[in-house]
Amino acid sequence: MSGPAFDAVIATIAIPAAAAAILAVVPSWRLATRLNVIASVLTIAAACLLLWHRPAPTALFLIDDLNIVFLLLNGFVGCTTSLFSAGYIAHELQTGHLTPRYLRFYHAMYQVMMVGMNLALITDNLGLMWFGVELATLSTVMMVGIYRTPASIEASWKYLILGSVGIALALFGTILVYLAARPVLGIGMAAMQWTNLRHHAAALDPALLDVGFIFLLIGYGTKAGLVPMHAWLPDAHAEGPTPISAVLSGLLLNVALYAILRFKMVLAMSHATIEPGILLIGVGLLSLFFAALMLYRRRDIKRLFAYSSIEHMGIIAFAFGIGGPLGNIAGLLQMMMHSLTKSAIFFSVGHIAQAKGTQKIAAITGLTTSHPLLGWTLVAGVAAIAGLPPFGIFTSEFLLITSTFARAPLLAVLLGFGILLAFGALLLRMTGLCFGEPSAGSYPVSASSVPIVLHLGVVLLIGLAMPAFLYAWFAHVATMLG
Amino acid sequence: MDHVLSSATALSIAHVLAGALVLVSFMMLYQDRLSSVINVLALHAVVLGCAVGWQAYIQHAPALYITAGLALGFKALVIPIALHRIVERFGIHREVEAVGGISLTMLGGIGLVALSMVVMLRTAAHADALAREDVALALSVILLGMLMMVTRRNAVSQIAGFMSLENGLILAAAGAQGMPLVVEISVAFSVLIAFIVIGVFLFRIRERFDTVDSTALDAFRGEAS
């Protein structure tokens, strides 16, 4: 056990945990926003250390090529969101939407959420993984309801109830997997350890794994916003503070999908009779089409992009369902690109909603004239999320469609049609929002463009020329996923 | 440990207690007054406490006594008292809930229990007898809890449904012999429930989360045309 490397694993959860405790008592909100940023920077620094010092797996923690990608992504988006959040909440305080007391709570919960997500990512123990997802869910529930308007309480109540049922079903699935592993791996912790499960997958009871996976897919799928378990997602995104919409879409959905992937990897090595791939393809296509159609009748700007998140989760689930080296690479790339792009869009949208004093799409027009920076970054963001070249999502969607054509042409046609459907809706809304005569009514905002430009820059860079090491890394993880 | 586990009496008692939990779940389905829903919920927690306590005894797993104690103290006493106070404070203690056709709900419940028996007894065919029956009955309790949440619109009834669902999970976890983290998970769930109850109390949530009546929701969403 090398000292510094081991510490870095613990640090990815210890730093946010300590920060949460401190932020809960810091009275000054200015200091709190800075501490929040510092803690986020330290967390990603710890995650970066893991790139050089890969620690040996322990009974509780495991760092492998799969989760380190997500850990870094989590750290990065967590960091930029804390920057965005600093400017955002200053405006919310001025307009009286939030009071300093609630901000203390907000910052503490932000770090608790990071603890939960990082714990779910780095742990090798399926029980702890479940606990991490629950922790992240609970803390975001609290933040969604922080405005205490009827609509936001409605949204957080719906999120709480649906999320709780989801995590309850995921736990039942975990219990079934434990029951399948117990005869082989013995009683106790060993039978909850993912590494052991994967290693001995062929000996596990296939029937229990089958049923267990279905519960896990429904349970964690609820958290990932897959249709038909998505009902909480648009409300939570629309009614909560915008930084939270950014991390919900950018990170929490990914973490839930990551949990499903871990179980899929176990099933791939076992004699289980159900095909996780086919289930994922089905749920993915359903989510894609449902969300694409719903995009057309959105009137609320945050809700619009929330449905776009459901659409992308559908595409990602589809990609991992198709599987194979190319399908998995496309899925991983899409996950990364979607996180970065969608959080950048929410950063813009947050400032736009503050500048216009409304979230209604009809009341926002001509942004490129009235707020050039926000308007043009939104144009770039929507172009990226809709899958236009030269952005990274174009690369991953192109890869996915071509690799699907080689294996199941009919599915590729369906996928392409769904993507086009969503594309049309997004472009339609974007032209309305960004071009034409600027609508009346505009408040000054001090928008910080750094996080937005940083995110979109990375997406553009990967779309133009994916670095060779990144591709090699994805290719390696893709073979792990099977 | 094995001589206790293989004894038929120990198994029968475990099954009787788990079966009793399913029965109490059914009782909850046909209560139309909030106060009686809460009373049945307390009974549910008592039965769960006994079932988990018995598992702790036959598995020689002293940690499970904590889970049992939590069920008896927190879920059977503290939460029902808090819910009774909420109901009184909101002035809805006399309210009769429009439960859409009790006979239909009961039929649905019977169907769900049959489904979980068929599925779980077949899938867990190779697991030991204790786990097999236990998981099948636990899944019944979980599904009945979900049915309760779907058929009710009042926030308090939905909490009752969620708690009974969660009791089913604890039953399954306790029955899976030697499952790690059961105690921690039951504590985590208790914290979650405490949060839900406090949330309802603070924000005076009465009737929420009815996805059926979407016109009312659209007004909230600012999406009504």
C-alpha cells in the first residue's frame, strides 16, 4: 500500500466531506463561495494524482480505467460548476430569491453531493455504491427545493418519492446479486465486492442474476432518467437552482448509468440468460423517441434542455446496449461530451434566465443581439448538443450510427431518425431564442464566461482532433466493458 | 449455526413472521382513514421488528438486533407519532380518502403477491430455504408498498406506502444470511424517512405527486398554454 496514492483515493471523498462540514458553519457567503471553489479544485487535484499513482485495489476501493474517467469528469465539472455557482448565487441574493442562511445549507449540500457521487465511483463494494447514489440523490433533492416556491417543493417532492422508490428497487437488486454470490464467495463482505463478482461470474446463480439485473436497471435507471422512470427529471431541472441542473445532467445521471454498467460487466461474464444489451437498447430507443417528441412542445427553457438530457441518456444506453468495441467507445465519448456540453448550456441558460427574469421560451428572443456572449455560447452549445460537426457529440453519434449499421441496420435507421427528430426541435427553439428582434426587459448580469468557454472548448477540441492517448484509453475501457 | 438454521421450527417461525408482514401490507391497502393507515403502519413496523429480531437470533447475528430495535423504536413509535401530529396539524384526521375501488386494489395486490411468488420461488430455487421464502415474501411486501403509493394521493399515505416498501427491503436484507451493511442500510433508510417526514411537516405538503391529474401540474410548470 503506497502511502500517497492511497491517500488520494480517500481524499476524493474526504476533501468534499470536510468542506461540507466547514461550509455548514461558515457565516459569510462570499467566503463560502470561495471555499466551495477551493474544495472542488482540491478534489480534482486528488483525482489527478490517481492518474500517476494508481493504488492497489483494497477491499473497499478500486480505481481502474473505467472509473478514473468518471472521477476526473466529476472533478472537472464539479469545479467549473462551483465557479459558475459563485456568480449565479450572488445574483440570486441581490434579487432576494435566496437568503444567506439557505446559502450555507446550499454549499454544504453541494459538497455532500460530491461525496456521494465520488464514493459511488471509487468503491468496489456494491453496498457502498448504493449508499453513495442515495447520498447524492438526497442532497440534490434538498437543493432542488431550496427556493421553497410551490413549484420547487412540488418538484423536489416528486424527485424524492420517485428517487426513493428507484433506490429501493436498486437495493433489492443488490440483495439478489448478493444471494447469487453467497454460495460461491462465502458469507460477508467478499460477496458484495464487484471485483470478486466479476472474477467468479461464471459460477454465480444465473437465474438470480437475471432478476437482480432487471431490478437494478429499473432502480438505477430511475436515477439515470431513462423513460418510463424519468418523470422526476424535467421538474427537478426546471425548478432547482441552475448550478444544480448542470450537475444533475452532467454528473448524477452519469453516475447512475455507471452503476448499471458495472453490473452489466458482471452479467457479461456469467451464464445469465437475459441480454443486458437488448434491455438497454430497448430502454434507450424509448427514451430517445419519447424525449425527442416532447422537445417540440416545451415552453420552459430549462425543461427543454432537461428533456434533451433524457434524449442523450437514451442514446448512451443504446450505445452500451449495442456494445462491441466501437459501440462502447461511442457510449463513453457521448457520456463525456454530453456532460461537458449540457453543463455549459445550463451555465448559459442560468445567466440568460437571470438576465431576462424569466424561463419562458416565448419571452426570450434575439439573445445574440442583446447579450452577444450568452447568445453565441448558447448557439454553440445547442449546435454541439444537437450533434452538429465539428463538436465532439457529432463524432460519437457518427461512430455509433456507423457501427450500428454494420451490425443491425434497422436499429441504426431508428436511431438516426430519433436523433434527427431531436435535432429539429432543438434548432427550431434555438433560432427563436437566439436570433430575431431582442425581447424587451433585461437585467444586468455579471456572467462568468470562463466555465462555458472552457467546456465548449474541450468539446470542440475533441470533435476536431481527438488526442491519441484519449482514444487509446477509451478503446481499452471499451474492451473491459465487453 | 447450522443446527439452528436447519431446525424446522426456526424456519417456520421466520416464515410466519414474514407472512404476517405481507398480511399487514394487505390491511394497509384497504384503510380509508389516515389515522388508521398510520396505526397499521406502526403494526407493520412491529411485525418487521419481530421478524428481524428472529433472524438475528437464528443467524447469531447480533448486529441485526440494532435493525430490529430501530424498527420497533423509530418506525413503530417515533414516526407514527410524528405522522399523527402532522395529520392533526393539517386538520385532515377526519378526511376519508377516495381509494379507487378497494376490491380492485385488493385484487391487484393478490396478483402482485402471486407474481412475486412465481418469480422469486423459481429464480431462487437453488438458494437455501430461509432465503428463498424470505425473498419471495419480501418482494410481495415491496410490490404492495408500491401499489399503496400509486393508489393514494395524500402525502401521508404515500409515506406509509414507502415505509412499508422499505420494510420489505429490510426483511429481504435480513433474510440474506450474512449480508454486510444491513444495519448501515437500515440506518440510512431511517434517516431518509426522517427527512421525508420533516419535509412534509415543514412545507405542509398535503397532496402532491399525482401524475394522473396533469392539468393541475401544468399550471405549476408554467406550461399551461
